[in-house]
Amino acid sequence: MMRHVQASAALLAFLATTALAHGPTPQKVNQSITIAAKPEAVWKIVGDFGRIATWNPALKASEGVAGNRPGEAEGRRTLTFPSGAELVESLDAWDGEAFTYSYRMSDPEVKAIPVSSYSATLRVAPEGEGSKVTWSGRFYRGDTGNEPSEELSDAAGRTAMDAFFGDGLKGLKAKVEGVAGH
């Protein structure tokens, strides 16, 4: 009986320690917006991977390398935020016929966005007489340790990614509909 109690106590201690010592879990952001323009008109603006700063007001500047050719050494862009912080992203896939591309963060810069890594996909699809643009991403918080600070937590990462995607989609809508004369 004593052995059973000791084994049970040891198991409970192990489980309690394991439950407290967990790393980050993947977080998700998924946003969309309807734009009063055909997908081809939207894609003409959003489809150039390196020119995101022309429509996303959260950015001060963006610079693309090698256009829309996927690959670490090929399709890259550097995002410059108003704070001066920079992020480099790499294009994983680009399909001009399907109006979609996927990309990922190359190196983290928590001063720009408080996440340690992310991958995202942007897609334009027909929606009635216009288009629906969907931007989705998966990411990990800025501090992947067991006890992150509030600034680098899951919640901080979700808030920042939601704002970046949301502001970007609103900026894209304003630019496209302004160009289309709506």
C-alpha cells in the first residue's frame, strides 16, 4: 500500500510539473474583407509581394527582392515599421492565376510584431460583383519560454497580428476602391 501511495504521489508531482512547464501553442489569425472591385483589380495591387507598404498603413516602407518568385534566396521583402523596426519575410508560394500567395517570417523582430515566427496566406476570390480578400496566419508568441512577459505573450501576439492584418485589409480596400473610382 505504501508503495502505491508513493508511486501515486510521484506521478501527481510529475503531472503537475509537466502541466506548468509547457511551451507556446500555435496561435491563429484569420481576417477577410469584401472589396467592390473584381479580383483582377484587387490582385493588381495586392499581388506584388514586395509592395505591401503601398496598401498597408501599418508600414512605413517595404522593399522586395526578386519579385514574386518563391524561395528563401528569391522572393523576399523587408518591411519597415514606423518605429524603424524591420522584418524580413520570404515568399513560399505565389500563384497569379489563383490570386494567392503564402509567406513566412525569416527572422523575428519583436519590436515590429511581438511574435517569434509566423506563416501567412493572402487570397483574393470572387464575391458577388466584387472580391473577398482573406488573410490568415499561424504564429508563436514572441517569448517561447514558459513564462513570457505580457508584451511577448500569446495575447500580445494575437493583438498585434490582428491589428496588422485588419489595418492592412482596410488599407487595401481603401486603395482599390479609390483606384476603381468607388
